Amino acid sequence: MPAGPLEVHTGSQMVVTSNGVGYLDYENERNGARSQTSANETDTDLNLGGLIDRVLDAVIVARLTNGRIVLWNPAAERLFGYTAEQAIGRPIEMLMPEPLAHIHRAGMERYMRTGHGLIIDADSPIEMPARTRSGEEVRVEITLSELLSPSGERYAMAVMRDARHRKQLELANLELVQARVARSEAEARLAAVDELLDSVGATLEANPTVPELKRVVRGLTDVRRIRSGEMRVRVVDADVVDLVHAASDAARRRAANRRMLVYAPPSAMASCDPSHVRQVLDQVLEDAIQRTPEGGRIELDVHVNSPQVVQVSIRTDGDGQPHSPGVGVLVSRMLVQHQGGTLSRDTSPSGSLEVTVTLPGSPRQMRRRPSRPRQLGRAALLA
């Protein structure tokens, strides 16, 4: 914004754009097209010329002494509904809701005394309400500048644009983002279905046992229940360390000749459904046991990454054979996502496996308690 009033010199033409105000020589255009209000004596004094008619923003000029409009361009007519003949000579306050008109009067008095005002001193356009001829209230962005005529008379020039267009553009962009997110989610669901079908197909081709077939059927039933919303999630504050120890104790009895190491802090509170988290841990550990050779080890590592995230990592040595995720692991991923968490599964060419589960952290403080006897040092070795 200018530090002081703009003086408009004879022989130059003011160009008002959304980027500011400049001057152009207009002697060659002076005898051409004129503004609607060029016949007005004030317009001649200010030398704004016919170019102001082509400015896309509404441009309104008023005397500072009485607040009455002396110039009104076509864009102002389109925005407010008044023609130049209807607007010129009337007070600028006709464009303001009554509460704002009262504030405007006080602000103008202060500006005439001090030379400072909230809008005229602003570094960027100010958004505010305005009133059209029909009485409709609209939002406009306004930039205000002071002008001086050659005779020294003071004027205020307001450059305004309809802020509703910007809002509409923001809403359109938001809808576009939402559409892209919805598309990504739909593609992710289709990819999950493809992965599930591939897993079922691989299981059936491998001549499964009856227990394995039952697990596949149970997994497909769980998928249907999750998709239909029948499977409810009861989120509470739970200690993930307790759940990891309980799952590892149960897996140890099934993991003959395999070593299981647990690394965990005294406590790791998460907001989750404990029964579903335990189901996920049991399934992931079962998958890890199946691919871990005798004498191999399975590691469970619990971390509180931040107050918002608790992470559980399960790693195995691998048996050197390629494995695709079973139906149970895919169901586990859906269960974790249903609680606001994530489950990722990475395998190496040698068949080693790493599964990472993240859960939303709990705002509850971690409780102090003595370490379990088997947690001497950092690792607990379960034979």
C-alpha cells in the first residue's frame, strides 16, 4: 500500500488492476472512448480516463470529506446492481450493512485526523460484507487507497472483487481432492480384493488340510463381517505390551524348537480393541511360525514412536521359500485399519518376514510397574 495519497498528474492516466496502480500516457487516447462518468467534472479532475471501464474489479471513488461517490465503473454496476447514474452522488455507506456503516463512519473520522486506517494500511486485500441494490449481502475483497486531485482535494478509491468466486473455487478444489481420495480408496479396496482372491487361490492349489480350509472359510467370513459393518470395534485404552506378551506366550507353545525374543518397554498404551489386536497378533505369529525353520528365531519389538503412535514389529529369519500372505494376514490388515492403524508386510528373497503394526496412541500416561521376570535386560528369551 502507498505510504501517502496518490497524486494524479495531468497528462497521465491511472491504470487500476488487481496488482496495483500505475500511470500511462494517454494523450493519444484522450479523444477516444471515455468512461461513463467522464462527463463528470470530478472524473476530469482525477484524469482516470476510459481505461477504468475495462478493469474487471469494481472501482469506486468517493470524496473523503463527505463520503459521496464520484466515480463508478461498469464492474461496480455488475457487482452491486446500481448504474453509474444511480450511484454517483450517493454516500458510499449504501453498500454496507448498517453495523458496518457505523464502524465505517468512525473509521473515516479517525483517518481524517491521523492519516491511518485498518483497510488503507493493510498489506493485502481485506474481506468484508457488502450490500447490493437488492439488499443481498455479499462478501467482497477490498483494497483502499487515497487519491489527490491537482487542486488538492482528497478522494478514496476502493478496488473490490466478489470473494464468493474465490470461495467457489476453493470448494471446487476441495471436491476435486475428495474425489481423488475416494478414487484412491476404491482402488485400494479393489487391490485388497485381488490380493485376497490370489491368496485363496494359492491355498486351494496347495492341497490344503481340513484345518487350513476351515481357517480360509473363517477368514472369508470375517472379511464379509468387516465389509458389512457387522464386526464391531470397541476401542478402549489398552496396554499393547500385555497383549504382546500374552500372544507370545500362546505362540511359544506352538513354536517347537524356535526361539522367541520380546523387546518391550514397561508399558505402551494404545487406543484399540484389545480382542481384535490379540487376534491380529495371534495370526501374524502363526504366519511367522509357519515360515520360520527349526532353530530359527522370531522377534517381537514394541515401540512408542510418539504419543500418537504405538508400533509392534514381528521379524523372522525365513525358511528360504517364497510365501504369499494368507487369508488370515489379509483379514488382520483390515482389522487394524478398522481401528485407525496400519499393517505392513515385507518379505525378502530369502523368505525372511517383517510385519509392522501401528496403532493410535492413548493420551493416558504410561503406568509404572515392575518388569516381568523374563525381561532381564532388553530381551526376553522364551524357550
